[in-house]
Amino acid sequence: MKNCWFTLFIALFCAYSGTVFAQKTTDSLARQAYLPDCIQYALGHQPIVRQSVIDQEIAERTVQSSLSAWYPQIGAGYNILHYLKLPVTLIPDATTGERRPVALGAQNTSTASFSLTQSVFSRDLLLASRTADTYRAQATQNTVRNKIDVVVNVSKAFYDVILTQRQVEILSEDIARLQRSLQDATNQYQGGIVDKTDPQRARIALNNSRAQQKQYRDLVGAKVQTLKQLMGYPPNMNLNLTYDTLQLANEVMMDTTLLVNPQSRIEYQLLQTQGRLLEANVRYNRWAYLPTVSANANYNLLFQNNFFGQLYNQTFPNSLIGLSVALPIFQGGRRIQQTKIAELQVQRLNWDLAALTSAVDAEYAQALANYKGNLANYLALRENQLLAEDVYRIINLQYRSGIKTYLDVTIAEADLRTARLNVFNALYQVLISKLDVQRALGAIQV
């Protein structure tokens, strides 16, 4: 009774601890969630990753189940029979030699049997032993592939959210600047310095920025929900994404002189593992002519009596040991055809490896070209932003001095807003294309 209470206490404690740990995790992300935090959470909670871990356990159990046939197989049986009519046997008469039907046996019979079988050799067991580690490796590689997909998808979704958030912030700064411009233009119009078109232009620009900000703000919520779904994060829990703009800008650079190696890709490794399994299948079919050998032992307790109440009063035990050998002699050419099919499957997989090698080279070349183009575009747009800020500052001062018209200020403001938005769009494209290059190289580690 004490052991039962202790076991129940441990189970409740573990369940409570797991709940508290999960709550602490979501609470910490609700306060502050950097990209590594989001990735770490996704690797522990994303359904695809969790399913892959379960598949690994299933593979391990399957291997253990297959290998268990090497151990002795022990069984027991029991039966009880009542003959309504005893079986008849023809027995020759000692005098005349004529065969006469004689009923033999007892009305009631019961048997308790115990058997032991030990496999000595079998091609099925030989295959299971030689492919156990390969099956485990295949399950592990599937998990790694799914984790890489999760890392890439969560990273892209994270960058997408913070880009949109940054766009909202830029538009908020732009709105504040336009509100000041509108106030200046209104004061100058009331003072008779400019006509009413200046405050009207300022109002138009302000309304456009507010509408654009509303659009981006609504997109943030939808993109955050997409990120939560990719992370396996509770949709109703708060997720406070945190990022450092300077750090993001520093992460755009990477070594573009690296050469792609298809063997570093998890997809290639999976095909290699599948190839080892197919080669083992070829050997398995070639072993079809080998015998199946097993040893067995039986011990039986036989009870017989014509009176049911006295059935178990006396026993007649018997036992035996034996060796069984089954040797296929002719199978109608089935072994030859199965072996040929297995060999053709290996040849087909070799072409899959060749196709993947070519596809990896093309993927890397495309990803690298996109990255270089996006990086050049980002650097150019960042310079344009600095120029736009300087142009706006000068024109705004000239407008206040009465040298420039408000139309020039409006154009400068639009250029500055576009330049700032374009810089973050370009930064997002660079980071995304960098992820694609790293994935093509097989450089994403989990």
C-alpha cells in the first residue's frame, strides 16, 4: 500500500513539474523572445519534431522486436477432451490374423504441454541483425531533416514578423514627422506665408502614412500567429519578439567562397542510408537458398481416465528434443526474380543520388546568386537611406527659410520614407537568402 502511494506521488510530482516547466518556458518567451529562444522552443514543441522523436522510438522498438527472435521462445498449452465415441483401430487377431475393430483410448483426456524453440539460423534474423543500426540511423536522420526544416521556417517567419514590426515603427516616426510638418505648414498658411495647398499636401501625406501603418500593424498579428504555429506555441499565449537591429545588420555577411558538398546534406545522407538497406535486401534475397535451422524441446503431461472425476489422478508424461531444418530446393524461379528486383532498386537509388547531386549544385548556385544580388541591393539601399536623410534635412531647412516650396519637402519626405522601408525589405531578403545558402551547403546544425 505504501509503494502504491509513493508511486502515485511521484507521478503527480512529475506531471506538475512538467506543467510548471512548460509554463515557465512560455512565460519567459512572453517577456522576451530572441530568435535562438524561438528556435529552441520549436525544436522541443513543434508537432513534426515530436512525431519524429516518436518515430525514432518506434524504430527502436521495431528493431528490438525483430532481434527478440534470437532468444529462446517458450510456450505452454493446455487442453481437455471428452470422447463421445472412442476412435477405432483395426488390430489383427492373434489366432486368425483377421483384423478386428477395437476402440482404444480413454473417454477423458487432458494434456498440459511446455515447449521451447531456439532459432539457430534464419535469413530473416540475419537481416534483422545486420540492418538494426541502419534502421536506427534512418530514423535519426529523419528527425534531423525535420529539425532543419523547423529551424529554417521559424527563422524566416521570425524575420518576417520583425520586418513588419520595424515597418510599423518607421511609419510611426514618419507620422510624427508629418504631424510636425502639418503644424508648420498650417502656421505658415495662417501667417500668410504660403497658400493652403501646403497644409493640404501635408494632410494627404499624413493620411497615407496612417493608412499604411494600419495595414502593416494588422499584418503583424497574422504573421505572429504564423510564427506561433511553426513553433508549436500556444496560439492564445503572448509572444514578445525581441531583436537587435544592429546585430541583424551584422549577420548579413557570410563566406561566399565555400564549395558545396552534396554529402553534407541530410537528404543525401538519407539516400545513402536507404541504399545500405536496399543492398541488405539484395543479400537477403540471395540467401533464399540457405536453410532455416531451429532446435526445439517439448515436455507433455498426459492425463487419461474413463471417469472424469478421476482424470487427474494419474499422469503419463512424455518429452522430446529435436532439430528442424527447412531447405528450399525449387521455388519456380522466384528467388532469381526477387534478387533481380532488389538489384534494380539499388541501381535506381544510385540515379537518385546522381540527380540529388546535380540538384544540390543548382540549388546552391541559385541561392548564392540570390544572396549576392540581395546583399548588393541592401548595401546600395542603405547608402540611399543616408543620402535621403541628408536631402530631407537640407530641404526642410531651406523650406523653413523660404527657399524651397513645400512640394520639395513632400517629395523629400516620401523619398526618405521609401528609402527606410526599402532598407528593411532588403535586409529581410538578404537574411532569407543567407538561410537558403546555408541550407544548400548543409551548414545548418541542429
